Amino acid sequence: MITILHGTDQLTIAERLRDAKRTLDPQGINTTVVEQARQHLPDVQAASGALGFFGAIRLVIAYDLFLEPKSSGQSSGSGGRGRGAKKPADDEAIVALLAGVPESTQLVAVERTFGAQVEKLAAASGAPLVLERHDVPRGPALLQWVSSRARQHGAEIDTRTAEAVVEALFPGSWQSAGRYDDVPPDLFRLDSEIAKLSAAAGAEGHVTSEHVLQLVPGADAENIWGLTDAIAAGSAARAINEVERAIAHGTAPEALLGQLTGHFETIAAIHAAGRGSSAREIAAATGLSDGRVRMATRGAERTTAHAVVSSLDALRSLDADAKRGKVELDDALVALVAKLASRQLD
């Protein structure tokens, strides 16, 4: 049997391979792993044709069997013959290899990409194939993945807390793929953080926002998004709660004020760029991070240009008054946030 695993979700692919080893070869004596398999077709063929010890199934894992990675100096043209370029003879050898895999062998090909070339070779062999594509989920699907993963670790996490985790770890990429140079969220890293949070949840087994703030790197800095979302939604009560909760957990009110000011400055930049400007274009023009612009876009859609100016004036005025000792920043910031959310500065 032949299985082809491909996609951006390397965690699921790694777990599929782990499960195959546990099921077919728990003692690890009938498994062969071949890296850069296209360059080592004889090794793959020999391993696939070998009999397993004691009549057991042979497991052969071949990485990059169909399309080997391009080298840095390889021409991108179809006629390229630089180092790593595929040759027609290789295609014929792969077809023959697939067609000759015996029933006593499970061949698993792990591919970085799966395109027309791979599909063509697989179909030409006439061998029975199982194709599995595993891609990193984004947006609501990723939040569901976090909740499901937490249950595997013996804990529960609600949607809002799950969003706080992914916002802290992948602020610019968890919701959707970038137009250029997309880097999906690292599910290995995310799973590690979920395991840590689940352990911290203890006997109660419920991961809270407090756990996230204490344990997830960057969560404190990214906590501003919960506040700005509340302001954008016009929820004064939730905005006040976000400020009070952040301060109660050790975030300095000066830091919150600075983050909030920076957020509205980013919104101002988005308005100035005009409709049709991408987050990447705005980031390149302003020096802001692509993730920060993406996150601020939600607030920009609900905030008028006049409200942005008024909000920035109020935030900067509060900063000046606090530095002169005219106000207690904790209380004054809560009051200002309530005005921002209730649109009293529009």
C-alpha cells in the first residue's frame, strides 16, 4: 500500500508517521526512513522490496520522493539542469518503483508540495494510493483546533481564551494566509504552549485568561487586542473589565496607555493609506509590523477619521497629565477607555 502525506501541517503529518510506526512496527526493526528520496531511488526500491522480519509488514518512509527541494542555484525554468534538477529518467524510475511495491510493504511518501507533477507520476504507476493533505487551520478553525488539542491534554479552553493564545503567538498569521511569503502558525509550538497551559490548569482543568497572561510569551503585550476589540465593538463594560484585569495582573497602566496610543496611531496610518492598501504595503510604508497593521484593521473599519483624531488627542493629553502628576493614571485610564468605547469622543 502507498500513502502520500502532504501539506503545511507538519505536526499532524509527524503524528501520522508516529502512529504508523506504533501500529506496523512497534519494535522498530522493520522501518526504513529515506531522506531526499528522489536522489536515492535505489535505496527506496531496495527497502520496499525487502521482506519484513518474522513476516511482518515493512514500513518505508520516503521524504521528497516525487519532487526534491530546489537548490539555491537551480534555475526555475523547466529546462534547468542545475544541482537538484529532476531528470525524465527519474520519473520513469519512480513510476516503476511505485508499481513494484509489494503488498507486504507500506510505503509512505512525505511531500512538501503536491502538484500536477506528483499526481501525474502517481497515476501513471497504476498502484493503489491514499492521498492525505494536512494544512494548518486558520481563523475559527484554528481556535477549534486549540480547544480540541486542550481536551487531548486533559483540559478545557473557551474560544476567547484560545484566541488570546494564538494572538500572542501568531498575531499576523493565525486568522488568514498572507498574500506574500506566508508563514503558517507553528503547530508544534502551539501544542507545546497548550500542554503547558493544560498542566497549569490542574485538577479543575479549565485554562483561563490568567493562565495565558502568566505563561504564554507575549500574551501580556498582545492583551491590548482584547481591549481594542471591546472599544471597536462599543462595549464600555468589557473595555473597562479588560483594563482592570490587565492592571490587576501586573500590567502597568503606563504600558496600557502606550499600547492604546500606538493602536490608534496605526489606525490613523490605515486611514491615511486609503482603501485598497494592503497590510503589507502599509507596514512597509510606516515601519510597523505586518501583524500589528492586520490587527488594527478591525478597529479601523469601525472608527471614523474624526474619532481617531479625537481619541489620540485624549490619550496624549492623559499621558501628559499623568507625567505632570495631575491625575491618578489607573482611574483616569479606566474613565477614558469607557469614553472611547461609548463613542463619547466621536
